[in-house]
Amino acid sequence: TLGQIEICVDRDFQLIDCEKSTAKIWSNDIPTVLVSGQSELSVCDHSMPVYYPP
């Protein structure tokens, strides 16, 4: 079984509602520079198509 879970957190790592407007989520976002060099976390690219096996 293949599944996907979306977990959204603010910069204090408190869970937030992923259904909020993207403007509100991005306004409290951790800059990508801080994330990219220190871990394997990344900011999702919502314009990138994702294909799952049939």
C-alpha cells in the first residue's frame, strides 16, 4: 500500500491546520535556506506533478 500523509507545523513546530490558506502558512514559514543545509526536510513544490503506480 502506498500512502501520503501531510503534516503541517509552524516555526515553533506546533501542529497547524494544513487546510489554511497558503498565504497564511507561507507567512509563518521557515526560510528554505535554514532547512536545506541541515536536514532532509524540504518545502513542497505544489506545481510539481506526482505520479503514483496504478
